[in-house]
Amino acid sequence: MNTFEVSTFINRTPQVVFDFMSNPANVSKWQSGASEGKLASEGPVGVGSIFHSVNHMLGRSMEIDAEVTKWTPPSVWGLKGSSGSMKFENTNKLDAKDGGTLLTQIYQGEVGGFFKMAEGLAVKQMQKQVESDCQTLKKLLEAM
């Protein structure tokens, strides 16, 4: 299992950061690999909700359904995805710090299919993409 962690300080409250990034309709606004995101289950978002997204990595398009596994607004939320060629778990921790939020994203996952042949490259690419996406999220939220 591959694991990596990315931390980013955002000069907004944990509630603002949580609300924006946990809304699947916003995914394409801050995640460069995502072209679409939506809530694929009914009812309010919480543990058990399903987020559907269309993502692109290493020239491939993937549809991913991820289940919300953690939901404690505004401090923690997590997803587990098992569709497509990548299986992953993501935990987003939001801690109030210096009038803003320290966002820590922890990813654990395995790659299969086409990506298995280039697993090291896929994981490095994913980490670089998450780091870049966090900077985009920071710029978007701090400009609001």
C-alpha cells in the first residue's frame, strides 16, 4: 500500500475550507485532474454518501465512486474509492491554526490495471497533483 501526506495552510476558517472542499460540485474548481463531480446518493452528505467524479491521470480517464467514511464537520472527512483501477482512502484533517486552517490530506492506495506497470510513477504523479491542487484550493479560498 502506498501512502503520502500533504499539508497546506489556508487563511480561512476550518468551516469555510470544509464546506468548500467537501462539496463534490466544487471538485473541478480546485482539482486539476477532475472534470466532473457530483453527489451520487440521496439525502444530506454524511458517512455512507457516494461522491462520483471523472478524473484524468497519465492520459487516462477514470470514473470513480467514493464512499464517505468519515464526516465530522468541520474537522475531519474521508473517502474510500474502490472503483476503477485505483483503490484509495483519503482522510482530510482541518485544524484551526493562526486564524486559518492547517489542512492535512493523507492518502493510502493501491493501483492496478494499466497503472500497475508504472506504479511508482503513478503515485509520484498523484502526490504532485495533490500538492498542486492544494495550492489552487488555497488561492481560491483566500480570494473569496
